[in-house]
Amino acid sequence: MAGRPKKTQTEQEKEQKRKKIARLNTIKQLLKNGNASSLREILDIYPPTLLAKDLSMAYGTLKKRIENPRLFSGDEKRHWAALIGVEYEILRDFIDAEIKKA
């Protein structure tokens, strides 16, 4: 059966890393420009299962924090801001705005 050759594990890892960087850059620009409208928008770009893994957080824990952003600790916000590559204050203010919407 003719078709594309299978990607090696290294190629797959490079592709996953490229996608991750692209997602993080998109979120970074949205937050820095003040164009991110909601946590849901962020999670549409960066799936919660991947985010939980990258934040060293259980998926269930992240899900609870998404449903109630008040539960995010300062350290969790700092870790997330560092992952995205934005200043802590930008992410903190974004999450605070989400809390006020609720």
C-alpha cells in the first residue's frame, strides 16, 4: 500500500514541539494584546489535557480551576505565565477579569 512514510519518533516529537510552541505563541500574543476573551478561548488553542501535563497538574484539578478561576494559586499562575512566556501580572489580570465575569 503506497502512502506517506511513517514519521519516526524523533520527527513526531519535533512536530509536537513545533505545535506546542505555535499554540503558546498564539496565546502569548492574545494575552499581551488584550485580545483573549475567555479561558475557554485559551483552552480551545491549548487543550486542557496538555496544559495540565505542562503545568504538572492533574487534569481534574485543572478542570476545577477552569470552572472556578479563584482556585488558581499564585504559584500556579506564575508557572502558567512562565510556560506561556508572559509576565505574571498579565496572566493574573486576565484570570482576575475572568473571575469578575462569573
